[in-house]
Amino acid sequence: MKHLIILGDGMADWPCDELKGKTLLQYADTPHFDWLAKHGRNGLLKTIPDGFHPGSEVANSSILGYDQHLVYEGRGPLEAASIGVELAEDDLALRCNLVCIEGDLLKNHSCGRLETEEGDVLIRFLQDKLGSDRVHFYTGVQYRHLLVIKGGNKHLRCTPPHDIPLKPWRDNMLQAECPEAEETAQLLTNLILRSQELLATHPLNIERQQRGMDAANCIWPWGGGYRPKMTPLTVTYPQIKKGAVITAVDLIRGIGHYAGLDVINVHGATGLWDTDFRAKAEATIEALRTNDFVYLHVEASDEAGHDGDLHMKLGCIEHIDHLLLAPIYKEVSRWDNPVSIALLPDHPTPIHLRTHTAEPIPFCIYYPGIEPDEVQTFDEIAAKEGSYGLLEGEQFINLFMAGR
């Protein structure tokens, strides 16, 4: 049996007054999600262990069975792996967002719509002006980039920028958590302030503002850590002789890299709501022909949640149902070698909060011959009655891989 995980990042949400008290998963037109729930087994999964911030790096690696107390090193090292940056033992790698600030407020975490080509121009400019033997900026994707500090101390309190839209940025500047990290904190603070001076007058930002777009006028380093020690899934689960990850997000590529999965890039996959859902479905089908395990990650619903856009998030959820799950299931249901499918988000991204929360998320597992439970729809409320109950840690992946 082959195994496929379909993950809609941030799909879970809270009940909304605009939807007469329903969550987005309850309200959206998702006949294929519901078919899977009706013919499979359901439950809730705690993806954020106690004491950890509800970030996608925690949630996605938890879903794959990794104990965060043993492997967690923040987003930076995962994104380094995804873009081919090999870290030395003393390298501190941090996610480096290009953000938009207006006056005292952090307007948004992503500069609105920033193309990778634009981000590359700005990151190269910052490397030229601020880089050194110790400080190195690397281009990632869109607004998501990488900053590596040789000899940096990881014990920093860093606020993810998507947690503070329209809030004072100075109140959320990074801080040292111990005296040994003071020097690193001061270095990063200086880089942030200098980036504001440099980016404010960059021609690319001036042009963006003239077109009515947000300027990418500040860096925001966060999620720092060292190279993680993760056992490949092919070692933990003998069912997986060859696996792949499909995503447009550097963070998930990095998790896949350390998990021993091949990273498949899909033309037209953007990590935003305009991603090519059909192309990702086709890539998934092709990947399943030659792999035992595929992890299909879709970022669009999470970005819509961060933007607080109800209708956009509903559309993203429906696209995952209609344009991803539907064609994938239609194809693999004809194969002689059965495919077990798990459907789930990684965490909630409530549109009215515009950031991640740590509540357990709904999940469904279906494969031909599974004994279904009584759940009829795929959503946060129905999943509470699922036969799996509430799982945490490695329980989900162990059940999924064992076909239980």
C-alpha cells in the first residue's frame, strides 16, 4: 500500500458569525472531503506539543512523527536545507522575512504580493551592504528568505511577524533570553534598523509604492536555530522505501530534506492563493507512481487566514477539495496497488485572529477496505466524534503507516 498525506495549511478555523456560527470547513462546498470522512475514520490531532509556539515547522514535523523536544531548531535551519545552504556546527540560521512597516506599525508580514525576483534583488542588495564573513543573506522564495550568523547564539525571543499584523513593531523586537545571547541580539537589532534605512530608498520599493503596492522596507529575523538531527522516515518506517514532498514553501522543503524525502518542485506552485492546484494534483499522481509515500502540502489557505480574508480562504479550501483531492482520488482509486490517504490541516489559522493557534485539528484516514466510523463530514466539530479520538505525538503517523 502507498501512502499520501494531503495537508491544507491553516485550513482549520473558528466558528464565524458571518457564516451563521459555522467554521469555514463546515460552510465550504467540500463534497470530496466529506466523502473521505464518511468512508474513512476520523479524529483530532494535537500537532503543537505543550510549550511550543504554534508554528508550521512544529506542526508539520509533529505530523511526521518527530518529537519536538529532540529535533526542534526553529524554521531557519529547515529553510537553509531547502535552498541548499549547508550549515556549519556554529551557524545560526534564521528565517528572514521582508516585511512592510508603516510608521510604528508592522503593516504585514509579506509586503503584500512580493515576487521572488523582487525579493532576490533586495536580498542581494542587503548582502552587499550588510553582509560580511559573519553575516550572510540568502534568497529564498517571495518574502521568505534566510539569514545566517556564524557563531550566533540561538537563545533569542523572536516574535513571528505574521503574529503581529498592524501592531507596533518596536514592542515586538527580538530579545536575548540569556546573557550569552546579548551580543547576537544586538547584532540582529542593528541589522533590522540598518535594513530600514537602506530599503526605504531602494528604487524597487519606490516603484512599488508608486504603483500603490506595499514596500518591502524592513527585514524581520526569527525562528533561529542550528542544524537539526532528524532520522529519515525511510529508517523509521520500512514501508517507505522512497518518498517525496510537494510544496512551494521552503520550510516544508527543509523538513522533507531532513526527513529523507525527495523534494518535487511544481511549475506554477506559488505558496499563495493563486497557486496552480491542478498542476500540484498532476505532480502528486506522478509522484505516487514511483514513490511509496508522498507529502502534499498546500500553503494557500494559511496565507488567506493571515490576511483575514474569509472569502479567499473559503475559495482555497474548495480548490483543495475540487482541484486537488478530486482528481487525485479519481486516478488512484483505479490502481491495483491501493493508496491510503490522510487529509488534515497542520494548525488553525483563524481569519479573525490572522495567526496560528494550537487547538487540535481534524484529520481523516481512508483506504480501500477500512472500516468507517459514524462521521459524515470533514470539519472541526464532526471530527470530535471520530473513532480515533484525540491523538498526539507520533500516534497519527504510526496509525497511518500501519493501516489501522
